[in-house]
Amino acid sequence: MLGKTANGLYWMYRYLERAENTARLIETGQRIGLTRLDQDDDEWASVMQSASMFHGYKETHDEVTKDGAIDWMLRSKDNPSSVLSSISAARQNARLVRTALTNEVWEALNGCYMKAQEILKRKVTERDLPAVLEVIRQRTALVRGMTHGTMLRNDIYDFARLGTFLERADNTARILDVKYYVLLPSAFSVGSSLDNVHWETILRSLSARGGFRMAYGSQVNARDIAQFLILDKRMPRSLNFCATKIYANLRYLASDYKTEPESSVLAQRLVESFMHNDIEVVFEAGLHEYIQSVLNALGELGAQIEKDYRFYE
Amino acid sequence: MNEEQKIFDEMWGRNDELRDPYKEFQSWFQGEDLKRLRAKQREAEEVFRLTGITFNVYGRSEAEERLIPFDIIPRVIAGREWQKLSKGIEQRVRAINAFLHDIYNRQEIIKAGRLPREMISRNEAFLPQMMGMTPPGGVYTHIVGIDLVRTGDDQFYVLEDNARTPSGVSYMLENRETMLKMFPELFSTNRVQPVQNYPTNLRRSLAACAPNKCEGTPTVAVLTPGIYNSAYYEHSFLADQMGVELVEGHDLRVVDGRVAMRTTEGYKPIDVLYRRVDDDFLDPLSFNPESALGVPGIMDVYRSGGITIANAPGTGIADDKAIYSYMPDIVEFYTGEKAILENVPTWRCSEADSLAYVLDNLAELVVKEVHGSGGYGMLIGPTASKKEIAEFRKKLEAKPGNYIAQPTLSLSTVPIFTKAGLAPRHVDLRPFVLCSPEGINITPGGLTRVALQKGSLVVNSSQGGGTKDTWVLED
């Protein structure tokens, strides 16, 4: 496989995952706005922070408004990570690696792109927002499903999965980081349950409400949420889960190619760190510091994968 | 007599008598409902959009991808008509290859006085870098497209040879695929010769031209200028269908005397490169030094037998419009036979007598730039305004050597589907030819381009032309 193709696959799936995550965050933001009584739009600053989009927003907008935030996250062409920009970038990469994709995957993605172009052509009114986000979620899920159902389990698939899980881990880590103040040890040491709005934000933005309830029941506390989102092996968006998938796909590549590249070693180290940690250790180190170290490790891992598999010249 | 009545229609002839190849089609069409067909036409468009069969428009924004309009009415050619055509095509392609070998080696045709030396020496399409070089297998034009037009029952002309990087074959294949999906019933009443083997044949044909240094099964790759090229879809389609890598210049470099592609496991040599990049951009060390699309040093590897480039560099000398007028001589010179396919009579404006005639008859002639393509920079006398003719006259007088002129042919029409039912439109045909040491392979049919505007003769997709499926029937 061409290094360029591996690169294109990796980014296609990163952008696809990003589009989905951003759509979910917008949904969360709207939901919170609807369920609170005061009128300010403060929550949107934090939502945009979770998506690492606040910096760009501030540079182009004077104040934080709900409409401004939604448009920025959903369809702004000036925001490279908006849903529309991400889907366009995913498709651009897909065109680049067209020969590595099945027809089903390509058509699902191209269909997703065409649909997104159509429904995001004009500003989306609040009334239409839920339906629009639903379509985005379904269309991206269709690409994922087609990938799962039609692609050979070979190096092509491995690079697709690496992109997916690196993006996902990054996303989960950032959401935790932005919200870390609500999960500070002081909060749970008193044994108080968290402010509704905050735990809603965290769990909803990771599609984790149902899963959490199944695993821990309806009582919410900071310790359990952190445990669930960082260390839980069953939760498909937890850091541990993502790292384990990344490591597994790197192992497949290594055995296919009969090499033992540095990236496998880094991924293994990351996975082992989750196995040894228990959540108390995380809080002792400081959640923010801990998350930062995970983000750094992910960044390093991504760079090493690019190098090991010759993404660039 | 009315001009309209003289035009030959491939379905109805000149006298409104249903021609044989269209009989089955006609009986099917009569039983069809216009509303259903309109829905089918829209459905076809959806299929094309979803599949991403688009072309990028040069000079437009990056995002601009357009569909080439597809018409659902097939163009039907009888098996016996095709047989004669394919013989003529094969003869012409053999002659083109022999001509290229001669021009880049002994230049017998010039010595024999059949072609003026300046046609070569002053021609930009001639590449001195190719002198004395014979490509692997002696094949210069691995892929050729011959543009044909029809004016009567038994009258075909070659409008143009495409010996560099002919495009459009993906449309031939996708058009058929779409028709099979939408109108399966038509294929059970008509025995249509298949085109689907093209990608397999292409790969085999390319592999058969592998260079000396190739070890084992030849590695083939398609070289594209990139995602913003107007034909990018076709490049990725062909690579996909052949099951080979689609590479860009920056994926390649010369490693140990071979051209190699950067893979996830390191550099891997390529044996045959089907390049869809123009000569000029192929190697910044040999040609345009600014080019970022090519591979520095590929020409050295080529000369030392390390890679096959398809088509060979310098084949443009054979399809140049100035050379075109010599094609009947060229065919005769190398095959010893008269050309089976006729050329359109052509005046070379570089010759004083011809120029005088052309200037006197501008309103009746089609005048083309010798090096132009895509239907740009040409004058269609009969449909041009007085002002356009006057302006063109100035250009022609300033640089007569840049132009050739041809009579306006009354191109045949075939029916297309319009809101009101069937309506005749002018067409041309580009059959695709593969050459290798194993022989010449012509896919039955080819790409039919159709001028969708009533009365228009311009079939180019960049100027409002469409395409349709082309059937060659099994007789």
C-alpha cells in the first residue's frame, strides 16, 4: 500500500469521527440550553472548548451566542473542524484513496457528503437542528457500518481504525479535560452528586448515558464517571478502549508487515498504563495533569505512526 | 433542398426508414411510457452523482465538480458496420506505431519525401529526447483513441487521432453499467457486445510491455496529476478496476536505477507506468523544470530499460493536427495498403494556395488550431457571425501556420431523450484501442459524445456535450 494511501485512510476516518463528535457536542449544547432556566449562552463557550473550536471562534466573533456557536460548529467553512468541513475533508481524502475503498463505503461517504451539502447549505434554524443532526449521525453511521460490513480486514482496515480511535481518544480526553473542574477530587470527597447539567454534558457528549446507567446504575458521581470514561474496557469511547484498539491494529500491521515498529511499542506502553492505573491514582496525580499526559502520548503516537508507515516523504 | 433533410440519422436514415440495428430498440421504445423514462433519466443522474463520476472544470474553484450529462438512449451500431471500422482502426493504429518508431529512429518517411522535414523539426510535439530510443516491446502508443464521425450509411471519417493520453474510457464503462442496471430488459432482446473486459485487457496489455529489468509479475501503476485534475475520476477508476496503485509524482522517486513508489513498507519498484500526465510534466530534469507532477530522473530510468512509460513520451507527434493531414500517406507508407478509414479533407493553411482558398471560403469551413484541443480556439464557419469570422480572419492571416481547415461535415445524428420524446442530435465516436506485443485489442463501441443543443456540432464535454452508451450488436 502507498504511504499516501495509508495517510488518506487515516485522515478520512479521523475526519469522519470528528464530524460525528462535533455533531454530538452541538446536540448536547442545545439540549442543555433547553433544560436550564437562565438565559445566558455561557454553556456554548465550554461546548466549543470541548471541541477545541473556541479559539477560532473568538478570533472571528465578538461575543458568544447560541446561534453563532451552532453555525460555527456545524457549517462554517472558516472552521476546519466544523461538521461540514470535516465531512468535506473526509470525502476529499476518500477521493484520494478511492482505490482502497469498497464501492459501498465510497457511496455511503459520498452520499453523506451530498446530503450534508444540501442540508447545511443555509443557516439551520433551531427548529430544524435536531432533524439535521439526526441525519448527520445516521449518514456517518452508515459509512461506519459499510466499512465494517464490506472492507477486508487487512492493512487498509487497520489504518482506517487507527484514524478512528486516535480521533476518538483525543475527543474523549479533551472533553474530560475541559470538564475536569467538575470532576475535581474535592467534589467527590464530600460525596456530593454532581450538578445535573455537568454530568449530562459529559455523558451526553460521549453518548455514554445509557452505558453508564447500565454499568453503574442511576447514581452519578465523579469517581464513577472518570473510571468509566478513562479506564472502563467495555465503554467504546473510553481512553482505555481506544488505546487497546489502536494497539491491536498496530499489532495486526506489525504482523502483516513482519516488522516491530516504534509505534507499536508506544501504543503498548499506553495500554499498559491504563491497566496499572486505578482511578485513585489518576486523581492523585491530578486529573488535568493526567489527561495532558495522555494527550501528549496520543500526539506522539500519531506522529510515530506517520513516520513508521511513511505517510509523507 | 432543405439542409436538415440531408443529414443522416443513425436510427431513421435519410428517408425516415427505420434502420436495422434500431429495430429491437424501437419496438421496446414504443411500449415505453415517457413518464417512466423521465424518471429513469433522473435516476441515472443520481447514480452518476453518487458514484462520483464527475469531472473538475479547469480554472474553477476546487469544489466545482460537474456531471457530464448522460443520455439514456443507446446508440446502436450493427456488427458488420463495426467489423469494417475495427479493421480500419487497427490498420491506422499499426501505422501510427510504425510512424513513431520511424520518426524517432531512421526517419525513412522523410527521406522518401512523403513528409516534409519541417513538419517534424519545427513541431513542438516532437521530443528530441526520444531519438534513437525504442520502448519495451516496440510499443509507443499503448492506449489510443480514434475519433470518428459518420456522414452516411457507409461513410465514416477519422476526425482526430488521440495518441497521447486519450480520456473518456471510464464513461464508456460507467454508461454501460448504468444501462445494465436501468434497462436490463433491453439487453435480453439485443445482443450487445460487452465492453466490461476493458480494465482486464488494459492491465494485461500494459503488463505485456514490461521492461527488461522487470522481475516476476510486472508491477503496474497509474500516474495522475492529482485530485484536482479534470480527469481524476477516470484515473482512480482505472487504477481501481485494474487493481493497481494510483500514484502521484510525490509518491515516486528513483531508487537504485528504478522508479519506485513509497509504500507503507518502503520503496517498491514500478515496471509499467500508465501515466496520465503530459510529456512536459513527466520529468523536471528532462522537460519542464518547474514540474512538480512528474518524477525527477524517470527519463534516465526509461532509457536504461528500467521502466515502461505508457504512452511513450513524444507520441504527440503522431496526433498533431498538422500531421493529421498526412495520415493517409503515413498509413500507406507503413502498411503498404490504402487507408481503410478516410481522413476529413484538410487544407493546411501553411501552404499559400490552401490559405487563399480557406480565406475565400471561411463561412463554409471549420478552422482549427493545429495544437488546440477541447473544441477551443476553432471557428465553425456556417454557424459563426460575420463579426466572429472577421475576427478569426485576422488571427488566421497573422499566423496561417497555426491553422488547418476542413469542410463542415453533415455529421450523423442519433436520437436523444428530451422532454418531448426522441430528438436527433449530432454525435461522434471514440473507440479505445490497446496495443501490446500480443496484438491490438479494440473494445467494441467506445465513447459516443453527443451535442445536446439542437443543431450544435460541438460534442466536447467542456462545452455542453453529453455521452451515451454505444452498442455494437452481435450480428
